[in-house]
Amino acid sequence: MRFFLRLIAFFVGIVLVVLLVNTFRLTSHQLANTPSAAAVIVPDSAVQRLVGAIQIPTVSYTDYTLTDTTQFDKFVTYIKASYPLIYQRLTHQTFNQYGMLYEWKGRNPALKPVLLMAHYDVVPVIQGTQKMWKRPPFAGIIEDGYIYGRGTLDNKMSVMSLLESVENLLKTNFQPERTLLLAFGQDEETSGKLGAQTIAAALKKRSVSLEYVLDEGGVIKPEGVSGINKPVALIGISEKGYLSLELTAIGKGGHSSMPPPQTSIGMVAEAVSKLEHNPFPARLNGGVDQLLDYLASEVSFGQRVVFANQWLFSPLIKQMLAKTKSGNATLRTTTAPTIFRAGAKDNVLPIDAVATVNFRLLPGDTVDGVIERVKKVIDNDSVTVSILGKGNNPVPLASTETPAFLTIHQTIKSIFPNVLVAPYVMLGATDSKYYSALTSSIYRFTPLALTDAETAGIHGTNERIRVKDYQNMVWFYMTLIRNSQK
């Protein structure tokens, strides 16, 4: 008995030693002593140009026939008038009339181009919510240090701040060593096929290979993440894939007074219930592990032990993260029933019943793999599973060891010295995925500090941006362009 107790004590001791060694071997991923970026004065006129852009309602609809393209014409005319140096000195090309690509030739053709992208279409204001806005959604009113309006957070402010950045650099006679590309889409909110997909295909046809792509995505979280009370700048290194499936069951119909043991509605409802009660397994290797690695050196000693030894504490980490909806979504491919169609009369059995279930795929999962698992979980040949539209696999994880990631990291620290920087996987989707054939280094970051409450303005009510934050965006992009020349 003593032998076994000693053996157990020996193994416990070995584990404790491994835990402590891993913990004390941790090195910080945070850059120290980053010089502050050269100050940039962003005039009030730049803010007014954003206001003017917000006042043009470039709303895109899934049904393109509903889209008022005259507003897109106005926007194109507006930026041509607003940024004369860009149109004088940069090569400009349009795609499907409203997608825009600008090329600023670098002096060294041996360096791969950098592509900075954004989109200027916006989502509609939800019918019936207009009166809930503090200021009209397309008035572009400035009040109490904020600019109100649709597009102030998603994503017209990025388009305008990028154009402001390049126009300002042109005024100083700055000449890049590395070619800079600006790509602005007109339909990101509906698919990105007319804009980003077409632009990316054109660049691929020219055999363009990119150093990196930077798109909208992660922001600075003032309240921190994972128990950290410091602001954290999240750089998206991937985004989830997308898939919607229809589950269909066909019954015989008939009068409700003589129902069969299970109707078509019952079969589909049971299938949906099985999917909800059998979620995809939680995994840390879909990007969460890298987020924890970057933050491990910044937490308390107890948390550091946990984060530094994911091999042992992964069940505990998963349990902690799964307590919130966002944390749970970072761990797994999610399952969300969104539409149910069946029946037309209360006393008539429907012949067919259809449920739509949306999945957001964690990196490492595939469309084919999700479909296979769904069929296995449902385990009912009477329920057919078919793809609605076209799904897409997750974008592969971009490396955090590239010069491009280091450049973005350095730029963030030079503008926002008090923030921590960490990689993460976006839960939503962008149109940057179309550029994955041109580079493996696609990153997603918007230089804005947004609380959870402020983030709700994206696609929501009272979308707004601080004037100071917009000016910082111009400062950030000017600095990033300068820093990307090596």
C-alpha cells in the first residue's frame, strides 16, 4: 500500500513540477517599449467628409432590385471630389460599376503589395425602429463628441479613414517602397460577390501575391477578455465558416382528427431537438489556444498556471468559456435553428415541414464534415438534409509569427500604448475570405475601442462613433502604411 501511495505522490510531484516549469517558462508576447507614433493632426474637415459620406444612404439589399444604385453613384462622385490627389496620382479601377480598387505603386517591385480593404455599403435600418434613433440614421449629426449614423461603425468609417490617410500622405509627398492597394466593396453586407470576390479574382488573374490583407474585424475591448481588466486589442486571424442546411420531412397530410404516430412537423422538430442537444464538441485548437497564449503572461499566477498548461486544464478552460454565448461560440461550430415552415390550417396535417439550421464553422471543421455529422445525429432517413445556398469552409488560421502580424501589433502599440494585443477568431463573416488565394496572411482589425454596449450599434440602433476615435483611425492607418514598407 505504501508503495502505491509513494508512486501516486511521485506522479503528483512530477505533474506539479511540469505545471510550474511551464508556467515560469512563459514569455510575454506583448511588445515592450514601442515608440509612440509620430503625431498626426486630423482636421475638422476630415470629420466633415465622414459626415457627408454618412448622409449618402448606400444601403444594400439581398434582393439587388431593391438597392437604390443612385446613392452608390452619389458616393463615388463624392469621394472623387473629396480626395483629388488620390485620383490624380493613384491608378483607379472599378468592378461591377461600384467596387473600387486603388493602386499606389511602390518604388521596390520586389516587395509584395499590401492590401487594405473595407466596404461602404450599409445594412438597412430595421423597419419600425427609426423613432428609436437618438438622431436620424442618415443625417450624420455630430452631438456630444459623437457622429451618429449608419456606417459610422460598419464600415464606411474605414473607407473614409483609409482615403484620408492616403490623401494626407500624398500631401507630404510620401512615396511607398511597397505597393499599396485599397479595395472597397459595395456589397459586403449581402455577399461580397460583386465587390471583393470580383476584385480578388481580377488580382489573381494578374498573378498578384500579397504580403498581407487587413480588413474590418476585431476591435479594442476596453473591459478586457478572459478575466483581464486591461483593454485588449483583438486581431482576427481567421473567421468562422458559414453553412445553412434545410431539414425536410414529407408526410401524407390529411385531417388532424386522425394523425399518424409522427407527423412531418414532429419528425423535423425531433431532428432539430437532437441537433440542439448534441452540440459540436468544444475545441481550443480552433484559435482560442492562441488567444490564451498571448494573454497568459498578463493574468494572475493561478490563471497563468491554467493558461500555460492547456494540456491538463482544457476541460476547465472550456467550462469557463462556455458560460457565455460569445465564449461558447469561440469553442465550437455552433448550431442555430432559424426558420421553420409547415402547415397552413389548424385542422389540416401538413404534407411537408422544413427547418433551416445555420452553422458557423470553427476552423478545423468543414462543410462536408458538418453535413455528415448532422445526418448522423438526426439518424432518420425520413428527414432529408440539403444545403441552402452555398456554404463556405472556415478561413485557415493566419500565423502570428509573420512580419505582417508584427507590423500590425507594433502599430497598435504605437497608437494605443496601454492595450494588450491578442489574436482571435471572428465569429462573424467578412468578404476578406475571397483573398485567401492571394495570401495566407489575412488579418481583421478595426482601430476602435468599443464596449459591448457600443458594439450593439453595429447593424443596430443609434450606431455612432466618437469624433476622437475616427481621428485616431486616420492616425492608425497613416502609421500602418509607413510601418509596412520593409
